[in-house]
Amino acid sequence: MEAPELLRLWVLAAVALGGSRAALPDHRVLPDDRVSSKTGAIFVHKLERELFQEAFLTGREDDGATPITFQAHLRDHPDLPRWLRYIQRDPHQSGYLYGCPTATELGTHTIEVLAYNRHTYETVAQRLIVTVIPAPGGEPPYQGEFLVGNRNVEELLPVATRNIFLQATAGVWEWDDLHIINITSALDRGGRVPLPIEGRKEGVYVKVGSWGTFSPCLVAAASPESRFRCSLGQQPLASCYDTFAPHFTIRWCNLTLVSPTCPPPHPMKHPHPLLTITPLQLQVWPNPTTPGPVWGSGVLEEGGDFQPPTDAPPQDLLPGYLVTLLVPLAVAMLLCLLLGHLMCCRREGVQKRDLETSDIQLVHHTTIHSDTEELRHMASSRDGPRPLSTLPMFNVRTGQRINPMPTPSDGARVPLLPP
Ligand SMILES: *[C@@H]1O[C@H](CO)[C@@H](O)[C@H](O)[C@H]1NC(C)=O
Ligand SMILES: *[C@@H]1O[C@H](CO)[C@@H](O)[C@H](O)[C@H]1NC(C)=O
């Protein structure tokens, strides 16, 4: 086949391939997903890999292998709402949207989720409509925050793991109305990224709320004496059986308890009613009054219109351009001239050197030169045989030559010591 023919075929094939690609509808939209969430309780939405993978047109046969990443944002906004966070450990795992809405987030939030197939760059979109409803009883007054050392945040988000965690918490807190308020990666609280060693995890803070008071065991673990022991690097004062082990490793030194300012003491610790005045040694946190954002100088007045600055007058850039170009050029020219002058005009030459050298020295010099030349010439025409005395072994009287290296078989028969 001739070259132009080949080229034409190739171009046709490329066009056909490109056309079929462009004809594919490469963006599918899944039906909306409606969920509801209560204030003061953790909200977790799993972005199912399988759901999106089925929606991709290609790569369905090698199930499980397609890497998928997600991107989620509030509709008409670049990012997620403040209370919602997103995590996906790697493209072969499901992603999670999680967070704890507060009373200020009541209402409907439309989250747009876009899934990317990292092999084919196909995308699939889905809208997630989250309705935040107020919790019936308000916020639970007693809140304890546990630091789980041996987990990453996405490992505590599945509902099964959360239930196991709550059962374990009930073992030390002794109430059955416990629920998880918030889950936070320790990295978001100044924790360190773990070394890439098998079994090292980031750590997760889990905040659990209840309407019942803390058990004596929790109170003891958060008491000042216990904190003091922790600061000395000793074990905290934990009197109860650790029902979290072996699933979860709780860092008891990082336990924080939040309770109403005057908590009723636990009946098991103070059986006599008169003794109940003793204040508990709890770490008491007042309701956080975080200062709102402070408006800086660049913020518009309410209702004011943005007045863009007028166009800057065109500037004359020619002088600057000339200076930038001409000054280095002039310096380079100067240096060139200087070098040229040194090399051409200040050159002294052989005659001047000869004039300044004494005659006897010059004669000495030329003789050495000519002698060397002569010796070289003689060496090149040397073609007689090598003198015998320069050979390795030579008997002067007989003229016999001996191999200086005896053969190995001879050497083996000669005894080392004469008998
Ligand atoms: C949940 O945890 C995140 C991260 O620490 C924090 O920003 C958020 O305020 C918490 N939400 C509630 C309701 O405590
Ligand atoms: C746990 O608490 C100790 C001090 O009590 C602190 O130094 C450490 O950073 C905390 N760990 C994490 C992961 O926050």
C-alpha cells in the first residue's frame, strides 16, 4: 500500500474513533436521593461505589477494579456546607459525607455529587437532598468525647461499627440512651499523620451524648488527679473494666466530659443524700461562644453595590523597556571592547621576548630542542633484534633459555624440603 493511501486510512480511522467517542452521552444523572438528619446527631451518607459504577457505561465487566473519585458541593456553591465533611481513603473504596448539623442548619441542603471514573473520565452526577430536622428533646446535657487510637475516621462511620462503639460505651457509661453526636478525625484536631506502618491509624474523636449522668468510672478518668497522672506519663485512674477492648483502643488521657454547670452526682458514688453537695471534679466547659467572623475592610456595606475601580491609564512602558534592554547591552559591549583591547593591542609577541632574553640562554634552549628532535628521529628508525640480556631467563655461558615458570605437574612432584 502506498504512503498517501495509508495516511488517508489512518485519518479516516481517527475521525471515526473521535466521532464515536463524541457521540457517547458521557454524563449521566442518577435520580435524587432524599435523606433526613437530626440536629445534634451524627449524619453519615455513604457514596456507594457500586451504585455509581453501574451507571458508568464502560468498565462494567471488571467490577471492583474501576477507581472512582467523588466531588461534592452545595448547589450553587463551590464547597460543602460548614457542618458537612467528605472523606474517601482511596479510589477503590466508598466515600462518605458526614457531619453534625446544629440548630442553625435547619432546613434543606441540596448537595451535588459528581463521581469520576478515573480510567475513562466519565462522570455521573447525583443530587443528595438533606433535610435537617430539629431533634425532639434538644441537645443532650451530658457529652463525653473519646479518642479512639486504633481507627481512621472512615472506619467508624459505617452504622455497624457505630453500634458496636455505642454498646462498648454503654459498658462504661451505664445508660441506654447514648447516641453519637460527632465524629472527627484526630488530624482535624492537630493530630499527626501516622507513619506508613501497618496498623498505625490517625485516631478518631467520637463524641457521645446522653441524658443520664456520667458513671463514676468516667468521672474518675477525667478528674484532675487522673490528668495529673497522665501529664506524668502514668496510667489514668480508670477503675472500671474497659469494655472497648479489643475493638477500640481508647486513649483515656484524652477523655473530655461536658456537663451542665451543676451536675447531680452519681447515686452510686454518694449514697447519702447529705453528701451530694460535694461538687464533682469534672472538667466543666461553658457553652462555647465562638466569636463570629470579623468583617475586614474589604467587605461591602449591606445593600451597597460593588463599584469596580476605573481603568488604569495606559502607562508608557518604553523607557523602562529601553533601560532594561540597553544597560546590560552597553555593559556587555564595554566588557567586549576591554577584552579585545587586552588580547589584540597589548599582545607582546615572540620578537620582544627574544630581544629581552640573553643570548646564552637562547642558545641553551635551542640546543635542547634540536637534541631532543634528533633522539626522537633515531628512536623511530631502530629495528635490530632485542639484546638477549633483556629477555626473562638466559644462561650466559650456554646461551640456553629456560622457562622461568615450571609446569604445575613438575611443581607437585618436587618435595618442599630435601629429605
Ligand atoms: C463536629 O466536629 C467538627 C470538627 O471538630 C466541628 O467543627 C463541629 O463544630 C462539630 N459539631 C458539633 C455539633 O459539635
Ligand atoms: C491527647 O492529650 C495529650 C495531653 O493530654 C495531648 O498532648 C495529645 O496531643 C492528645 N492527643 C491527641 C491525638 O489529640
